[in-house]
Amino acid sequence: MVRRFSLFPLTFFGFILLFFPMSWNIVAFQNTLTDFIFLPLVRLFFPQTDFTSDAKGLYVLVGILLGISLIVHGFFLRMNAEKFTRTMSILRTASVFFLSTLLLKYGADKMFKAQFYLPEPNLLYTPMGKLDKDILFWSTMGTSYEYNLFMGIMEIIPGLMILFTRTRKLGLIIATGVFLNVFAINISFDISVKLLSFILLMMSIYLVYPYLFSTKENDAEASYFSTKPKWIKAVLLGLILIESIGPYMLHGNFNDDSASRPIMHGAYEVTHQGFTEGNSLFELNIKRVFIHRDGYMIFQFENEDMADFALEIDQIKQTMTLTDYSEVQQILRYSYNRKTKVLELQNTNGTTIISTRAIPWRNLPALQRQFHWTVD
Amino acid sequence: MLLFLGANAWSQTKLIAHKSHSGSAKSFTYSLHSKTFNKGESNFGQAPQRMVRNSRLDTVRLLPDARVIMITSESCYWEDYGGRPESNPELWSAGKDTLNGHPLFNAEHTPMEIRKTLQDEYYFTNTPSSVVLIGFDEPKADVVETPKLDQSPLKVRKKKSKSEEPQLPAQKGPSLFYMIIMALLSSILRLPY
């Protein structure tokens, strides 16, 4: 006989699976659905929030899903034993597929060097002590291709193992270790994926528990929905693979470190600068200029402070439009020579403001492949 | 905005993405409510989903009054296939535009000079040779010399017609099989630097 109240978590995991706003590739509408159903309700508590990772809105959403799960579980309890067991086995199987998908997705992201990407030049030239722990951790991880490969494989292996009955027990044990490590990192380095990593850890512990403590009741709880005929499992596996590695296969980018960057991306040291009266942007001494791959321009001043702007480049007019956080725009004329790597920025009056020269940032020690068995 | 080139990232977490471009904790609050900076949605530490947006320069036509008509088209794709909007027309939309007094597209430059400058200083997705230039004078220096009997034929210079210009081989996308092999090989062997 299945212990009915102990299966409440499965109901909750089912709602997490349905409404936790992950960024899925093949079911991208899930975000829209969650926003449509829950965002107005959540904003009754926090008007400015949304479902950003670890935002207040996300905590409220999970609280709402917990409440709904409690109610729905009440309905489940009224089912006869056979229907109840069947429902729970479906939820348990769905939870396993959910965990597997995330392990494979995160594993592929690491293996193809897309999650912990190569640190941007502006971070490489920021003094270490000025970086917050989360971005410092993210950037440090981004410097090692080999460790990302290892971490990725260590997530992909349990992700595959838990899909198959014979290897599920060992897979869940490894997965629990992986999620425990991820949660510890997120807590220790203040990385803002704490809520999701906690839920995944709880889910993996819940699923592995019956295997570790085998009793008659636990064995009954650990029943899974049969995915026969086998083509059902094959289709599900195919969807999981498309979700996790599809984007990489589609674009042929299997190592983000060597993927192409936008035009003029990189770091530039200032060789000459002239000041313009009344132009607040250039009143301070600028030491370096960076162009970020996601469309930002960053100025580094002599005192190491940084100022970042959203960047739009107009190639024909040879202008850059910089937008600050107050949505104030400033247009600069630019000239860039691809051969000499000299970038010159001027104000709209045509006065040369700043001349820069590209720095070979990829030659920095942090980006070199270093390995020493011995130290002497 | 006539042409825009850049990439939006639906990155990591919004906070990590913000800090990656040296955004401060103070400006993060602003960025959450800014259309310019809040470019996407959180995806819980997953890999960024980048939208690469660039442009093709299709045709440049020089008018007698020195104005230039340019026809551009958009080259824009997501690095995933999340089904989100492909571009923001408020930033830039492809089509026809008229410019006046452009430093490159004017009567002082020959098509050859324009193509060379496009090659060196511009970053359109198409090759300079594929840009159709109308109304620009061809260079006069390319004279077809008549070979003399005592000269080696190797000294003869003949201007190549456009159709004779070397063409880049048509690029084919990698096959699925090739991509699978590459995925396996790159994951095992390929090193980042």
C-alpha cells in the first residue's frame, strides 16, 4: 500500500514541471503560459517583479504552486488505489524525465562551453577585487575548457542513466551529488539560481530515497509508468536530445570559445584623447574601451571604474549610439581599420575625442592553456 | 537607424548577464525595467541564447545629384530556435534609404575602391563583390593593350569582365552526419585556444 501523504511532493514536482518558467527551446510557449496565468496574481504581492531567477516573483510563484499542489493532492487522495498509484507513477516518471532533460541541457551547455563562456575582455581587465563573487566564479570557470568538459560529462552521464530502469538507481545517486554541489556553489558564491537548484536537489533526493532505503512501502512508491511500447521512450529521448543539443547541432558551434564575435568586439587601450566641454562621458580619463559581444560598450577609467552603455552600430553612417540607464542616447562617429585595429571615436561635431588601439586580450595569462605536473 | 549590428543575449541569469558587461548592482534595478538593457528573460544559469543581427548591402545607386539610394536586407537569426521574435523593427528595418554626401558612396570613388573599402572597413554579411553598384564610373586606367609581335603574351593586361571575376565557391551547410561527427570530435579533442 502506497503511503498517500508522502506522495504530496510528486504533485508539487508535477506543477513545477508544468509552470516553472524555464527557457525551453522546443516548448518556448511555457514562459508565456506561466506569465499569463500567474504573473497578475504574483504582482498583487510585488507590483514590479517578474519571474527572473531568484526574483521575489519566482518565490511567490513557487509558493502558489505549493498551495495548488496541496489542493490537487487532496483530490488525488479521493482516487481509488489503482488510479492513485497510476497517477503517481506518471508523475514520478515525468519528474525523472524532467531531471534528465535539465541534466542533459546543462551538461551540453557546459560541454560546448556556452554556459561558462570565455570571460569578456572588460572582466579580464577588471581588478579581481572589484568583481562580485558570482561573476568572479562564472568567469573563473570560463577560463578552463577542460573542466567544463568534465563537468558537462558528469551531468550528461547521470542524465542518461536515470532514463533507463537498470541504471536509474546509480544515475539518481550521481545526480543527487551533482545537484548538491550546484546548490552549495550557488549558496557559497551568491549565484542567483538558488531556488531552482534547491528544488532540483529536493527532487533528486526524493526520487533516490526509495532506492537507498528499500522497504516494502518504499518499493511500492518507486514504481514508474511503463513507457511501452518502446517507441514512446524513443520519441521522448529524441525530444530531450533536441532540447539539449539541438541548438549546437543546428549552428555547428561546439565550442563557444572559438565562436565568431561581433564586429570590433574586444579591448582597446586609449592612445590619445581630447576632451569636449560639457560632455560628461569624457570628463574623466579613459584608460580602456571594450566592446562586449552582447551589444555593449564599456569605458574603463584611470581609477578602474567602469561605465557601460547599450551599443548600436550603424555601419553606413559609421556611428555608434550609446544608451545609458536613463535611456539618454549619445551618438559617436567612429572609424575602424581592420588591419591596424585602430578605433577612433569622435563626437558629432567632428572633434576627435578618443583614439584607441586593440589589445591582444586573448594573450592574457588567464586564457592560456597551462598545465604543469611539476613546479620546479 | 539605418543599419544595426549586434547581438542580444538571453543570458545565464539576468544578474550574471548584467555583471558581465560591468553593470553595477545599482544599475541592475534600472536595467530590469529598461527596454534597452532588459533584453530578455532569465534562464536559470543556462547558456545564453543570442540573437545575431546583421545586414546585407544589396544595392547602392548613385544619383546625378550626388544622393545615394541604398537597398539593404536583414540577416538575423537566433542561435537557438526558441521561436521568439526575430528582430526589433524599432531599432532598424531593412529596405530602401537615401543618403546625402556619403564619404564612400560618391562619384570620387570607383567601384573597385568602394569594394575594397567595404572589404576592409565594413562588416556586411555578404561579400563586397555581391553588392550591386549603379552609377559609379569604372576606372579609366585599365587599358587593354594590343600585344606586339616581339612581346611575350604574358605582358598583356586585359581587364576581366565581371563574369570572369573569381567567384567564391557556394557555401553549403554542414550535413547532420558531419555535425554529429564534429560534435563528438570537438568534445573530445578540440581545445579552446
